[in-house]
Amino acid sequence: MAPVRMAVVGAGHFGALHAEKVARLDGAELVAVVDVDAKRARKVAKKQRSTASDDLDAVLGQVDAIDVVTPTQSHHDVAKAALERGVHVLVEKPVTARVEEARELCDLARDRGLVLQVGHLVRFSELSRMLQERVRNPLYIECIRVAPFKLRGTDVNVILDLMIHDVDLILSFMPAEIIDVDAAGADVFSTSEDIANARIKFANGCIASITASRVALKTERKMRVFEPNCYTTVDYATSTLRAYRRGHGTAALGIPNLDIAKHEFGEADLLLREIEAFVESVRTGTPPEVSGEDGLRALEAAIRINESIRAHAAFVAERTAAEGSAA
């Protein structure tokens, strides 16, 4: 089978990483690196022995698929141009900046029989796949995803930058719809929220508490899922999953016996897995592991979190003003 001819659109830090992975794949050919900054495109393309271009329209006539690694605000326009030309699309998360844009891309891909995959990288880890297989009746979920501040990614707030990873993963194994969201956040180093917490209630009664920060002093990525008679904890930093399940009988002091399962995984190149999965979908016509609809659902939830944060901020401002007037 002929390799999938691909272009990476966006030659920034992450675009360079994507280009390196595409160039390594046996099933793909890196035809071009595209960026509005021609010098930056040439730098990345030269390293991967590919061609550089600042003309997306011209490149779309030469490829089967593109990998969109541009700022979020341009995802819709770039992906739409490709889909309208019959070109398959892998687009970094979040799928777009606005829900209406994501819906349009999903409709285009479906109507034209094209692959639209969204780059929710966490889904390609063995830990996440095991969670999806094991979780059946979640009652309470606790997530924390924090990291030190970096300028990269600040074109969007921490919800669309970091929290959306956990939102997407939870939605991938959650059997119920969201019925309520209560969130708060604050900007610290950038002009949008750098830290936030969201409490999400689902129609089956499950509550998810998700904290994300890009102004922490350390990196921490954990998820805990509580079910009847079972507690599962995942540590993405150590690639470890532990499951504690109520066993038969009791131990000392009346504490129930526990069946404990521990799973450890070695380091994996999740970005390479993500792009491999996309190429496989393009070559075989199988649905992508993270579809455009998945990306849309995660974006809808993230937008609801943003709206709740705005409402909370307005409430705080109103109370502060009222207290000031009273004084």
C-alpha cells in the first residue's frame, strides 16, 4: 500500500515534533511543512529532508492528509480548507475555538467520507485505555493536572490547554450526559485563566472534580475513579495504575480485605502512536480512535466550564462592589 502523503501545517515547537514523527513513519511520507513564516517552515523542513511552503492551498493539491499544529484560532479555517479539497485531517486539541466551527468540520468530514481525528494525546496511553476498559459505574472522579508556567499554549486558557485532556478522557468512559457545571478560575501570569477547578455533575449522579493549573511549582497528572466497592488511581507521571477492589471477608479491626491490582507501563511515544493511528485510519477507512465528534463533545464541555467561570467571576465582582458600597 502506498504511503499516505502528508503535510504538517504549523512549524512551531509542536509542529516540529509532529514533522519528526511523520517523517519516521513507514506508512507516511512528509511531503511538506507549511507555515505562514516561510523561514520557520524551511528550518523544520530541512531537518526532516522535506519541502517548505507558505502556501497551504498549493500544498493541499499534493497530499492525502494534513496534520494541523497551528494556533487554536486557525484550526477551523485550515481544517475546513483541507476537508473541502478531499484531504484527511488530524488536528491538535482543542478541535476548534468555537463549538459551531467544530460542528461544521464534523459535518464536512462525515459528508465527504474523510477522517477527522483530534489530537487528544492522553487517549493513546495504555493507562487511559485500561481505564476505559475497567470503569463501569463511576460515582466520583477526581483529577489533577498541574505544571509550571510556559509561554507555549497561552493562546488559550488552562481549560482548553490542559483541563480538556481530562474532560475528554472522562467523557470517553462516562455513560451519562453532563447536567450541571460549577467552576472557578483565575489568571495569574497570562491574560486568561491559568488555574481552574470544575465540578461536573452527570445524569447518572456521578460527580467529577477537575483541577488544572499551569502555574504550579511541580508537574502532577493524576486521576482517581471511585465505583461501588472499587477505587482506581492513575499516575501519568509514573505510568502506574492501581485498582483496589473489595474482597471477601475482613482483615484486622473489621477492615474489608482488598484485592489489589497494580499495572506499570514503560515509557511510550504517545505522539507517534497518535499519528500512526491517524495514518492507519486514512489507509484502511476505519474510524479514528479520537473522532471529530469526540473533540466536539470535549469542546462543548470545556465551553460550559468557561461559561461557569465567567458567571462566577461576575458574581464575585458584584459582591465585591456591593461590599465596597456598603463600607
